[in-house]
Amino acid sequence: MAHIKRHGDSMDGELMTSEDMAMVFFQNMVTPLYSLAWTPNSTHAYAGTCIFLIVLAVAHRALIALRSLAFDGNRNLVVRAPISADKEFLVSERLQPPHMGSLGQQLRERRAQHPFLVSVELGRSLLEVFIGGVGYLLMLAVMTFNLGYFLSVLGGIFLGTFVFGRLGAGAGH
């Protein structure tokens, strides 16, 4: 049975209380990442862990851009209604804002434009789960409150957005 640590007791093999877990950033090279087996034990191992987090954050931004390119910007997934010849030449009609109907009407139009295809939705779902999983791994790294891990994740997000941000501009994430 585990014992709750009292103020002043040693930490060996005992649970930590909220008093012991100060939520402040700290600098410590021997902070475990994801498991006790992944605990850097040298400066080089810590630098490698930080580089891994940068690469993981860049990959996260690349996956978001991929999602946008594959699904949001893919015109092949949208069924377009043919435009009649007389409407094509009416520039004023094309410049008018779209009619805002009821929510139900908008959903029906959207569903008609984007038909349900199992292969497309399966791919979209799997990619979204993968993006979410990578995002949660980044979140767990930040939640260690290790300053180096936190700055590595931020640096990777910056670098990934710098490289891939324009490709996923419509993603909104």
C-alpha cells in the first residue's frame, strides 16, 4: 500500500500530493519523457530529446497541412453543379453573396456537394486520429513543465508553420 507523503518526509516510493507538485517551469536534464525508460542521462541525450520534440512538432504541422491539401482543398471530392450558359455570363449574379437559407437547407446542400464515400471518410478519420495522437504527445511533453521540452515544442510549431503553414491555410488550426 502506498503512503501519502507528509511535509518533510522523503519521496522514495511514496505518492506525491498537490503540495509537492508545484506547477512551475524548471530546468532539469533528467526529466522523463513519456516513460521512465526515456529519461535523458547526459547533455547529448537531453539535446536529442529536444530535437525529437522539435521534429514531432514540425511533423504535426505537416500533417495539418496534408489534411488541408488532401481533404479541404481537394476539388475532386466536391460535386459541382453544372452552370448554365446564360448564368455564366452574368457577372453581377456571380458577385452576389450566397443565399443564406435555413441551417437544414445549408446542411442538405453541403451533404449534396460532399457525398459520403467510405474510402475518403476512412482516410480522413485515420489522419485525424494520427494528428490528434501527435498533438497529445506534444501536450504531454509540455505538461512535464520542463522548460527545454516546452521551448522545443514551441520552436517546432514555429518551424513547422513557417515551412508548411501556407499549405494548410484553410485548416484553421
